[in-house]
Amino acid sequence: MKKIAQSESFKKFYNKEYIYIDKTKEIYSLIEFERVFFSRPRRFGKSTVLDTIATLYEKGVEPYFKNTWIYDKWTEKHILY
């Protein structure tokens, strides 16, 4: 049985057997904006979302985003050099 993660690191979801709810479709739409304001209570996943975005820009989709919505939509134009 998969565990519920107690971490803000997206990479730990990939490396362990943790439950992950794919929010990459929403993240993809967020990156089109110049600024975004996250207003959520404590322990609501803000840091995990930001770490997921950082992982996308730093590492791309391989290998962390296989079997997610964003996998075939993320292109080289999104990666910052």
C-alpha cells in the first residue's frame, strides 16, 4: 500500500512509493502567467507545487514526469538555460 508523503520534495514522490495526485495540467496553465499568488492554509501543498515547477525547469520531464499529464506537452522551449 502506498504511503502519504510528509515532504515537499517532488523527487521523493518519484523515488518512493508515495501517493501522488497529478496536478501538472494546472501547473502547465500557471506558467503562462507572469505572476501567481498562492493563498492556501499551512500544510496545503504550496511548497510541493513550487518544487514540482522547479523540477520541471531544472530536469525536464525525464524521468520524473512519466505517466503525468505534462509528459508529452513539455518542450525544450520551456527549459531555461
